Amino acid sequence: EAQVTQNPRYLITVTGKKLTVTCSQNMNHEYMSWYRQDPGLGLRQIYYSMNVEVTDKGDVPEGYKVSRKEKRNFPLILESPSPNQTSLYFCASSPPTSGRYEQYFGPGTRLTVT
Amino acid sequence: AQSVTQPDIHITVSEGASLELRCNYSYGATPYLFWYVQSPGQGLQLLLKYFSGDTLVQGIKGFEAEFKRSQSSFNLRKPSVHWSDAAEYFCAVNPGLSNAGGTSYGKLTFGQGTILTVHP
């Protein structure tokens, strides 16, 4: 089944403890992206990747890192999480046909930082 | 910078009534436009998209949207709402080919979302 998977689905952590949220897609998509969703703000793009080893900042990249060493994986890294990073995070992927991004979303990861 | 505005945070309609969700964008060129739906506890699903051509686009689940360049709008419509349409709806914008290769080539900007409640 074609899908985007995220792990973990739920995570509670403490301030400053490094964490990684994994994202994997089995559709051979080149484009992948991370978003955070907060009430009243919609989804805001954190980082995106056009292909392996090619990443760029979205609208809210501060406090996050990403890497794209393989086409199928695009982990999101929080080196020193803070409470304002408590949010619902979505990973998405898309085949890059001239920028016509029909994005396929993962199920989401709910992160709480205390 | 591009922006997307959904003026209505919450809309309530009766089952069988018609629906229109508003979306306005701020961008110089004609961007690519999308509507996504998010059911409670779920990820987002693409309803429809506009790239070019016919300004009235059809999507899944009986939804349609009309692109109006003069109003910078891309409103979502459905003639008769079903109880299963209750969800949150997001409009989204991509800069499109006019900015191909630019730094915002891969960016997607979402509106704040509109929550739809359907009364029986």
C-alpha cells in the first residue's frame, strides 16, 4: 500500500532532550516536507526536500533540523526541544512534476514538550 | 511573501444545504491552488487542485472550486452537504512555474483552516 508513515505517533518529552521523528514513504517520491499544525494557524511548513541531499527552509525552520540521505526517509530532528514546539507534526511527500505538488500526508505525530 | 486567508474559522450548515468556503491568496503571479480536507484525527487529503485552464475545477466527494483571478480567490463549493463532510478544510498555495527554480519553488503555504459542522 502506498503510504507515508511517521513514528512515533505520540511523544511526550522534556525540554532540552534531543528527539527525532521519522518519516518514510514507499512511493519513490522525490519531494518531501514537514509541517506543524497549531490551532488557528493552519499548517506551517518547516523544511522541505526536493531530492536526496537537497533541503531548504520553509516558513518556520527555527529549532528544527532535517536530513535527506535516502529518497524514502526524511527525519525531523529537534536538537533541544522547547515547550513552544508542542504541536501536531505532519510529513508529506509528492512526485515533483513541474512543481504541481499533490502532497500525500502521513498520519501525524503529536508532540508534547514539558 | 505569499499568504493565504480563509476568512471563516467555523461554518455550520444543515445537511442538504449548499456550501461555500472562502479562500483568498496574496501573490503576484498565478499560483497553484489546492483544497485539502482533514477529518478528525486524520492526515490531510487532497480534494482538488488548480494549475491553469478552466477556472472551475472538479474534485472528489462532489466538491468544486472556482478560481477568480480578479478577486485572488479560490472558493470551495458543494451543492448539497452530507453529514460525512464535517471536517476541517484548508486552502493552500504553491508559487507555481513562475517561480520555478527560485528559493520558494518547493514551498506550500496553507490557510488557517475552516471547520465545517453539519447539522442533521
